[in-house]
Amino acid sequence: MVAAIRTVAFPGVDVLPIIEQGSPVVIDGERQWVTFDQTDYNQAPFADIGANFEKKYPAATAKVGWATLCALLIKEAVNSSTRAIQRS
């Protein structure tokens, strides 16, 4: 028997397969393992995409407790990332 392979397509991006992922989640106060569908994509280019974006649009940062927050222009981030992915 062959397992069915589901795919999803985004404008300007090749068809991506859907894979099942899982994660522990607290539901009604109890920890449960939950599975969900996610596109299977190559994470490698995202560090470069982010670094190139920050060169063009420097982000404002601030400390809140132990966390460092980063405020950026979301519309420009999405558009810039989309163009970079379409070129790759």
C-alpha cells in the first residue's frame, strides 16, 4: 500500500509536501501529545533572508525581563522574504 502524499502550493513557490508533526501541548490542564499538518520546507535560506532584511530595515530591540524583543516592519519583512524565496 502506498501512503497518500498531500501537497500545497503558494504563489511563486514550488509545490511543497505536507508532513505530520507532533508536539506536547497542555489542554485542559493536562499535557497531551498533539499531531498537526505542516508544510515540509527547507529552513536553510531563512537565516540569510533575515540577515539581508535587517541590513536594509534595521529592527528596534528592547529587553523585557530575560527576553530581547525585536520590532520590525512586518509588511516589508513578508514582501522581502517572498521575493527572496521566489529568487531561490
